[in-house]
Amino acid sequence: MNRRLYSPRYVREILNRYGFRFSKGLGQNFLIDGNIVKGICRAGEVSKEDYVLEIGPGLGTMTEEIALNARKVVAIELDEALLPILDETLKGHDNIEIVHGDILKVDIVDIIEEKLGGGPIKVIANLPYYATTPIIARLIEEDLNIDSIVVMVQKEVADRIVANPGSKEYGSLSVFINFYTYPEVAMEVPRTVFMPQPKVDSAVMKLKLRRELLEVDREVFFKVVRSAFGKRRKTILNSLSSGELNLGKDDIRKVLEAADIPFNKRAEDLKVEHFAKISEILPPLDI
């Protein structure tokens, strides 16, 4: 069955049998290449001791591959029409549990505690592109007992996540993800390995969660980041003094001087640690 799940012929056969229609609203694109599926599982370094949370199992192609290597898999599927299909494609695997729900609304803590041994868990996800950022944000911001996240994203998004300071791709998303994780691109994925075929190429990201975060007020930190990149072509002095901080140029000058950051630098030139230093030195904000 494992090889058949990768087959475009089998995908068409089972979709026709159940009268399934792809939902553009849910951003459904199913993997039909076994090498990519196995590569994603390898990127997750899934072993027989691991509990895995999968988001968006689709037809169960990745779910089955994970289950062959993991202790247990809990897969969260939003589309009710896929539930009977998953019952068929995954029958015979007693270490898989399907949960019908929205990953942005389900109680992830409860799932980890009740179904995944309390963690730490690994997350593997082939997310709809429209929901990529909010789903990743929830997984990394809520202090969940997660070790790593392997996620399929648009290649353009992956480029932004791993961009270095000084590059045009570097932005607030880069800072946000790097604040919480150690990100890397595990593999690039052409659009041709999906059914239906999307308009863009993808990449598989591995996000290893940082166990020790920078000791800063997160609300202030990200307010600084948003202000800095809100007008990214301006100098850091001008962008911070015209952003969300409600501080004048004189105040910002003092902060930058204390942080040893030149006034003419731009947001794209600053590392995560620079933004942390600014947020620490800022006078109290009205948040």
C-alpha cells in the first residue's frame, strides 16, 4: 500500500471512488512522489521512540511513512470529506490516530498530554500556503512541548526565513522565526510532485526550537521589529521614531547610541541580538 499511495494513478482511483473534489479554499495539494515523502520523514529524524503530530495528512501518504518509523502519529485533518478516505488508506496501522479539527483551534496541549505521551513531540506538516504563518506562529509561540517542526512552505517563504542580515529577503519574518528556532532548508520541492500542481515551488523547512530564548519582553521586542521593518528603506533612526514606539528621534538616538548601533543602519542590517538590545534599553512603552 505504501508505494501505491505515492502513485498518481492510485490517487485518482481513490479520489474518484469517494467522489472527492479538491478544495481551493483549503489549499489542498497532495504529494505524489515517494522520494519526497521519505525525504521529509528523514528531515524529521523520526525514530521508533518518537511521538509525532502531523498537520494536514491529506490522503495519508506522509502519515503512513511517519507511522512506519515512529512510535505514534496523531494527524489533525480539517476536511471532513477526507476522514473516510484516511480510514481506508491507513487501515492496518495501529499507531495512527486521526483527529478531525482545525490546528488553529484544537487544544494542542491536551493532544500532547493525552495522545502523545506528554512530549516532547515532533511536528511534520504539509500546510496550505495561506495558513502557513499563523500555524507556525502558534506552534512556536505557545511554549508547547515540541522538539522540532518540519514543514512544507513556499520556496519564497523559506528563502525569507533563512535569509541573513543584509540581504533583500531578510525581514520581520526572518527575525520572528530565528527568535524562536534554528531554521534550515532541508530540501527544495518542485511543484510537479503535487496533485493538483500549485503555481509555485516549495521547500521543506526544519525548525529546531530554541530551549533558551533571549530574556526580553517579547511584546516590546516584536514591537521594535515591526516598527523597524515597517519602513525598511529608512534608516533605523527614522523607522523607529516613526513606528509603533511613539518615541521621538532624540529618545531613539540615545537608545541606538547605548546599543552601539549606528544611526544610518537599516532594519535589514540588524541581527536578532541587535533588536533584543534595543528592546532592553528602550524607556518604558505604553503598550
